[in-house]
Amino acid sequence: MLESLIQTIAVAALPVIFAITLHEAAHGYAARHFGDPTAWQQGRISLNPIRHIDLVGTIIIPAAILLFSGGSFLFGYAKPVPVDFSRLRNPKRDMLWVAAAGPGANLFMAFCWAFMLKLAWLMPGNDFTVPLSEMGKIGIMVNCVLMVLNLLPLPPLDGGRIAVSLLPHRLAWKFASIERWGFPILLLLLFTGVLGAVMNPLVLLSARAIESIFGLY
């Protein structure tokens, strides 16, 4: 049992680290494109995962959750990329694109891992095809989980910032004011099972849609 979990963690490490860290890097790239160089000035705009890894959030917490859930659940986070929305050329409008860049990166990575999984299925069986196949499956699911989670309309999640960008100014200001309660609300939804009830169908639908595109049946 323990050996199986260790193997799962070893195979999951690369998809998880890239899913979490490149999500943050995408925010930085988008922010610079729309006028905020804060992340670039701090050296945080990079595809190098090491620059975004948080020892606790990117390594310890995901490994512990994967271990104690028996490989059935996964959660983690990276160092948030600093974004000064006031420096964007059009803060309210551009906030949408900066926020959407993270889930967009996860969607892109889910497609990349689906391609890798398809490739593994097409290759002659060898010592690499099995772990590559497992990495592909985990990569698809992890990125779909992060995409769906971050698109939930709850500040400070990306979906919350997208909602703030789309709402009229007065409603946007009121909605943004709940940001300080965002993570306590998220934890409450998690431990009461509401978060899973909302996310699971959306995650499975996203994963199945991507798999169907690549003929992964």
C-alpha cells in the first residue's frame, strides 16, 4: 500500500508542479502584456517551475493530501505572482484577462497531457509507456481540477476576479469586498462537501470532453 502511494506521488509530481506553477506564470505574462510589469521586475515571469514553487503549498501539502486520501484527492498552491491591477492600462477590463490566464494555462496543459497520454497508448509497450500514461491521466485530471476550482466566482479565486471585471462598478466594488472572507468560505465549502458536489461534475465533464477530443476511451 505504502509503496503504491509512493509510486503515485512520484508519477504525479511533475504534472502537479507544472499545473500549479505555470498557472501562476500565466498570470504574470498576462499582467505584463496588459501593462503591469510588477511580476517581471521581481523575476517571477518564468516558465521555470522552481521560481514559483512554495515548499509547503506546492510540495508538502499536495504530497500529504495525496498520501492520506489514498490518491483520491489533490490540492495545492504556488507562490502567488504579484499583480498590481492599478498599473494595468484598463484595470477593470484587463483584470478579466489576467485572471483568466491561469485557468487558460491549465486548460492548455490538460490538452498537452492528453496528447502525451495518446502518444503513450500509440507507442509499443516498454518501461516508459506505463508511467507516461499514468502521468498523462493525472495531468489531465489535476489541470481540470485547478481550472474548475479557480473559475468559481469567489474572490480571490480567478473566477471571482473575472466576475468583478464583468459586474457594474457599484456591484463589482461590493462583490470584491468579500475577498478577505474568500478562503474561509472556500474551506467551509470544502469541509461541508458542497465544494466537491459543485466541482466533481464539472471536473469530470471537462476531463471527458478533453479525452473525447483525443479519442481516449
